[in-house]
Amino acid sequence: MKKLLIDIERLESRQFLSVAPNDPYASKQWNIASESLDQAWQISTGSKNAVVAVIDSGIDLKNKDLINNVWTNPGEIPGDGIDNDHDGYVDDVHGWNFVNWNGNVQDGYGHGTFVSSIIGSQGNNNLGAVGINWNVSIMPLKFMTDNGVGYTAAASYAIDYAVMMKTMYKVNIVAINASFGGGTNYTSFLEASIRRANDAGIVFVAAAGNGSNNNDTRPTYPSCYDSPNVISVGALNSDNSFAGYSNYGKANVDLAAPGSNIFGCYTNSNYGYGTGSSFAAPQVAGAVALLNSVKPNISVAEVKADIFASVDKIGGLADKVFTGGKLNIAAALTMAKNTKVFVNYAPNGSLSVLSASQVKGNVSDPNDSLNPVRVRLYVDNVLRDSVLANKDFSFDLNKLNLTIYSHKIEVRVLDNQNDKETVLGSGYVNIPAPQGWVDSVSLTEIRGWAMSPRSSSPVMIQVVVNNRVVGTVLAKDSRPDLVKSFGGSGYGFRLDLKPSDFISGLNDVKLMVKDPVSGQLVTVWSGKVKK
């Protein structure tokens, strides 16, 4: 999977003030020191406007440390049995249950509650633990049963719900946390949903998995889907070593975050410890929400750049994760504050040739001049050819193979930052049909001419009698009388016929010419012969 690491000047100094919350269990949370959260909270403690969708087993709505940070749908009236906001979901007050297909997101398993507490246990409320965000909005999307079983289709529906709420109802969903999966079964259905989330500007944070597996040689999903918005997270021990149970991969796991002996909330207002990459992923999802509180409308590419470029490099991680480091939230927030807003300009260029046989031009990406741009050729809105531009920014597309017709030719280029297509240029090409004529036809012979404007070579003709091919020949005989019309004389033909090719009475005769490029057979003359 291709990963993009944007080089940003690293912080020369990490001098921060410290903010400590009064939550009684904060001392049990070693991730606070590991991620420099005391310093990060000096910059921001979060915002209710940042929404994190947690696709998991639901959330404990009775937990006093969580309830104030659970997202509430402003368009719904609780319990009235009516789809007030007309989004297709009745009483989706806090999210949706994709197991029972209702608005009950209460957690009966505990996993989703624990994940949510890492992201957003209310901070500084003198109660329980503290989340990475003291203030945030968590949208629970329940796809696991109370026995911890979940299905891919339900997860896909949950992602699409989050995309719908952001794009159609303007809910500021900044991240999706996916602490599930780890299996090797690829599904295009789920990948398509993740890509739709990317198009909506939602970061998809996924647990790398707990099988001690090399995700580069044996990809696991959803963490290994090749979508620009995916951040794959491996688990870290409290001594900064990479957890032995965690999946790893220099190409397919992005960074490490605290995952072993993490303290958080379970159901029934209980607290305790949990271990797994499931609890490393929400560390990063929580960081994404904090970044959005510092820089609203920060892009997916900027989020990844700030988090990746600000990791603490650790020697033991160099061969385990893409960045070679562990999450440092304070450094990421400082980087977000101190960097200019990234403006992504679409690739630009022009077409120099647009013909029936070739499309040529040049293109470059203003934001990434070192890497070639992917150029795609569409014929009548169907992808026909795809190439990378050359080092000199030129490209040559020649797999047109156009049929006889008027075709729309369109060249689109992929933005290296977000994989979105931009139309570089377009036009229409008319492909002329072969021409021909029969001068004379009898039961024993047919004479005439045929040619194609697409080729100077002789064309193949077929003579069809009563829908049966009775002979073929190349039209290559000299016809001086055609020089004025077509600039050449080698278009004539003569073909012997047999009386047995005909039936008694009137016979239908057709002259068909084979297009030299597409191979299409075109009728250029028809008539009748009596036997």
C-alpha cells in the first residue's frame, strides 16, 4: 500500500506548560505521559464540535464519565417513533444500531465503551478517568452484538451512515475509529465505503490487529485498505517497546500508540485495564479530534502530515511501522498551530494532440513536482487507458481502438494528495465509416470499389447473398477514375460468383467492408439480383 509522508520541518524544541486534570484515575493512565497529553491540553482540551464516529459495540449511555460527550442528533426528537430529520433512520438520537436496525446504541459487550473512553471520557470533572479529549462528541455506531460478533456489511453501513451525516446533514465528523478486524479477507464493499469517507474528508483510524502478523506480506483488513484516509495503528507497551502481539509492517502500519494495559471505562460504570491494538487506534482517533479543535476544517492530508511528522522516533520501531515512531499528541498539535494552512492545487497541464489514434499532452502537480501524475483516458465515459506522466511531464495515450461513431474523448488526472480526478481536457472524435459501391453484379461476377478514410491499405470486402457470405476479396485493383475523389486509384475489386450461390427468384445482395482499425463490418451497398 502506498503511503504518503509529507516532510515538515520537525520541532527543534518541545517546551510546554503542563495541565493536569482532577480525574481520580488519571494516575493509572500511562498513555498521558507517553503522548505528552499534559502538554497537549495546554493547547486544547477538545471541542464538542469535533465528532468521532466509533464503529464498535455501542456505548454505555449510563456512564456519567461519558454521557456528556456522547453525540446527540439535533434533528431528532427522542422516543417519538418518527424520522424527524428525514435521514431514513427513526430516532437515531445518539447514533444507530446496525445489528437490530434501531436507535438503541447501548453497549452490552464493553469494547465500544472502552474505546470511547480513551477518546473522550469527560476531563477535569473529578470523576473516573480522562479521555484524550476532555470535550468531544462521540457518535456510537453499533455493529457488534452483545457477544462481540460483527459483520462486514454492518460495518460498511455504519461508515456510510457517518458519511451521510457529514455530507448531507453537516455533522462535523472528523474521524472514524475502527478497532475491529484483523482478518485477511479483502472485501471491495468495505473498501468502497472507506473511500467514500475519504471523499467526505473523514480520517479512518484502524487497529493494525493482534496476530503478531506482518501486514506487508499478509495484509489484514480494514487497516490495510489502500485509501488515502486510512491510518493504521500498532500497539506500544509502557516501556516504549512494540507489543509482541501487535501486527506490524513498514509499509502497512503507520505508527505505534499506547495499547497495552490501558485504563478506561467498561459497562455498568466499571473501570479497568485493556490490552490490544484496539486500544491503540482510539489514541490516534482522539488526536485527530484534538487537531480539529486547534485547526477547524483541517484536511485528511494535513492530519496525517502533522501526526506522522511529529512522532517520537524509537529505534525499535524503525522496521515495524512506516513513521518509525510513536504518537506524540502535543507535538502534533503544536505543528498544526505553527504550520500554514495547506492549499491543495489540482494538477494542471494541456493536451497537444487529440485524434482518433492518439492523445498527447503534459501535466504536473503543483503540490508534488517530484512524483509523476497518473493520467487516465476515458472514451465515452469508460476508462480505456492509464499511464504515468514522464519525467518531463509529457504523456502519450494510444489505446483508443475507436469504433465507427462520434466519441467523447476525455483525459483525467489524479491528484497525488487525495487521489481525486480532475478533467485536463476533452473533445469529440468522429470516426468515418468505410465507403464503397457496386458497378455491376450478376450471377457470375461482382465489380466495384471500396476504401476506408482511416487507412491507405486495401480494405477487405465481403459479398453477402441472402445473409450468407459467398466470397471475400481485397479492394486493391486500379481505378484511375477515383483519383479525383480519393487521391488514389487502388480501390477496385472484382470477385467471381457462382450461380449456385443464388436461389430462384430475387436475391438480396450486400457489399460489406471491414473497418481496418476496429474490425467492424459495414454495409456500403445493397441491391437485388434475379435468377
